[in-house]
Amino acid sequence: MSPICNPFSSIFRDLISSSVVVMTGDHNSGYKDKYEQEFNVLRILPHPRYSGTRDGAV
């Protein structure tokens, strides 16, 4: 199972793209949903002005 990424977490910058999967449409993790899609991450691009805080987070 892939790690769940919180973009505000300091661990995010240390992740290797091949170890991350983006899941969309997964409303119930107990089974595969009809519209569930899984995507492998090719690259992780950190934002150049990210300060490591949640200031201004939505």
C-alpha cells in the first residue's frame, strides 16, 4: 500500500515518486468503486515558495 501524502507534511519532500499512487473516486476503501481510478506518480515537483507551514491553506 502506498503512503497517503499530506502536502503540508515535511515527509512529502522525501518521497520517491515510484512509491506513490494517486487514487480518485475511492469512496469506500473496502472494495473497488465503480469510478475508482489509480494513477502512478511520475514526478514530484515541490513548489519553490512552499514554506512548510499551513498559512493560507484552504
